Amino acid sequence: MATPIRVWQYRDIPDDAKRFTHKGKAAVRFKGADGKNVVGYLSDKRPGQCRVRSSTWHGWLRDASGSRRRVSLGTTNKEAAQRKLSGLMAKQEARQQGRHEPSEDHAAIPLADHVEAWERALTAAGATAKHVRQSAACVRRIFDGCGFVFPADLSASRVLEFVASLRTASPVIDPAALQESYTRDELAALLGVEASGVPSLIRRHGLKADGNGKARRFPRDTAATLLQQRAAGCSVKTTNEYLTSAKGFATWMVRDRRILSNPFGHLRGGNAEADRRRERRFLSADEASKLIVAASKSAGEFRGLGGPDRAMYTQRPSIRA
């Protein structure tokens, strides 16, 4: 069985090092980072440096071609180093015999690359471009917020903490401290969103904007309203969508043999009914009649249907029911 070793390394000689002779060789003694005495041997080849044993243990592995390579075992504990070296040797032997686990090959690939592969898989499976875009955006925001970089970083508890932080309300900025008006880029920076998302926010909430194109400006009241809504935090329904996307991504990772188990499989969303931000209702008879009339007069198309076709579709008995 292979044995861990502590390799020789060169380091600068500290100013407080004491010179002496150790085992017939010129050496220095000084305090290490852990407060223990360190003995380093002097060398004529490297003036100002000494040769010392590494604090962490290393081991030798032999690859499929028979070449030996040294690897760091990343620990100062010899017993732990021995266990890790034995595990690495077992994995290497399994790989050489064709019995290695595919997830090991994906462990060193950044999560950003896995998310891109997941997007391609969703598209190939027939998901709409909107669904793919929104799902990937939710996953990326979670990973960025939690600091996940590699598959081994995935943690259910950290995801729950991040999702809870999204629901936490933040202080509202005093409208008097805002500018009279903002450009699209300025408003995006104020809200912490992409500039391309500003127009959709304005349309969704029916807010005021002056001018068109590059000359378009968003008044103080518009900025204050958006900031107030953002300060309220996300609803439970929204954070449930984040969890659903994260769980979907992890499920795909398991199915594609990129990780062994789903770290988010046991997570459950909150009760969206207890935190409703938008109350939805059925249209009244008068409102439905106006909608049908407006559709019948529309010259535009929506999802391949012209105005009269949409009006006829809306009047179908199955739709009214």
C-alpha cells in the first residue's frame, strides 16, 4: 500500500531565523504559522532560501500509461492523508478497469457549463424559449447568490437561506432623494436589473414614461413605485418558481449522471395562498363583452390568430365555462 509523504519545498528564510548545524548540515530554525519550530536546510543553489518539509501530505499515483505523478492530499493529518490516498488509488484502479463513475468526470466542470448544457437539453425536449430562458435565469441567480461554482458546492440549506432572503423586505428609499428623471440605463442601475428589462416593468405596472427612443425618460414617481415594489421582496409564488427551477436542474444532473443524487429533492415550496400579491378574478359580463368587441376590431395577430379569430375563440362555450 502506498504511503503518504511530506515533500521538500523551498521558502524564504525569515528575518528572525536562527542558524545552526543540524545532522552535520547548515540549517535554520524558526517558528511556523502554527507556532511550532521549523527546521530548514540551507543550500548554496538558492541563497536566501531554505529547504523544508511540506506541512501537508502528498502521495504518488500511477496513471494508465504507467507514469507516476505526485498529488497533494490537502491535509496535515497523516491518517486522513492515508485514507484519501487509498481512495484515490481505488478510484484510479476502477477507472483503468472501466468501472469509474461518470459523475467524477463532471465534478471539475463549472456549474455555469452544466446550466448551458441543461438549457440545450430543455430546448431539445421541446420546451419553449421563454420557459428555458426563465428557468435558467432562476438557477443562475440562485447559484450566484449562494456562491456555487462546482457541483460539489450545491447545498440545500444555503438555497433555502437565499430564497428566504429574496422574500425579506428591504428599506424603502425616500422619494425626495431620487432624481427628477432617469434614463433607461440609470433606472436599471437603480433597480439592480438589466436595462433590457426596464420597458417590460413599465408596461406591466402601467407606469409613466416620457419621450421615445434614446430620449425616453422615467420620472421620479415611476422610479419610486418600482423601488417600493422591489423593497417588498419576492412573493412565495415567485420563490417557489426559483426552487422548482433548481430542483429541475438537479434532477436533470442526476439523470444525465453528472451528480450521484439530487441535493434539492427534499425541498418544498411555501404556501403561495398565504402571500398573494395579485388577486385574480373572473371578468364581469360587461368586461368580457368589451374584450370580445375589441378583439374583433383588432388588425394585429397574436400567436397566429387574427382579431376576429380570437373573438370567435373567446366566445366558445368551453372557454366561457
